[in-house]
Amino acid sequence: MFNEEDLQLFNNLYLPSIEGKINQIDHLLILNSCIFIIETKNWSLKTYGDYFKKNWIQYHGERQEFIPSPLYQNRSHVRTILYLLKKENINLKQFKFFSLVVFVQNNLQITENSNFLNCKIKKDTYIKIKLC
């Protein structure tokens, strides 16, 4: 178990990336030696994605729109966190990093991939977890 003082949660962070751009990270959760980088999607439109593709398809009625993969998006967030910690000379070996993408709606289809753990945590809520 953990105490509340063991947990630090930061929401809606804007951090500089390696490329000099700004990354907006939905949630950064630090719990003991674990760092969770969390991207949240509350998409109400039908969306199709593939783990290996940088763009997904979202349907607006009959019209398709290509959107950036939130999995790739969150990988960029993980790289940003690693970059900033290294820049501060923090020993990364003391942490375990987890990239989570949370899909709130029940209208997402992702092609299966054994690198992911699919968890239905409650009605209409799915989490895709990728260990870094």
C-alpha cells in the first residue's frame, strides 16, 4: 500500500520537448519509484487505430478524418519526461516508467497486438497499457 504523501499528480502539464516544441501531457502520476505518463481521450466518434500506425481514422458520419495516434503522441510525452529527467542528472534506473492511454468511450477499435494489455476497468472505459 501507499500513503497519500507517496503520490504526486500533475494535470495538464506543458513541457519543452527534445525538438524544442511544447508537449501537453494530460496527467503525470508519480508513485514511489513509478512514473505514469497518461494520455486521456474522450472521443465520441467511431475511431479505428493500429498500434503500428502513426495516424488513425475517425469517422464524422460518412466522412473520414486521419488523426494522430494517441499511442505515438504519448511516446513523445515519455521521451520528453526522460529528456527532462536526464537533463537534471536524475538517475533513470531508480524509476519504472509506464505509458498509459485511457479511452473513456466504448467506440474504439484497435488491432490486437501482444505488446498491449487490454483492461476493461468499468463500463465504457478502456485502458491500453504499454510498458516502457
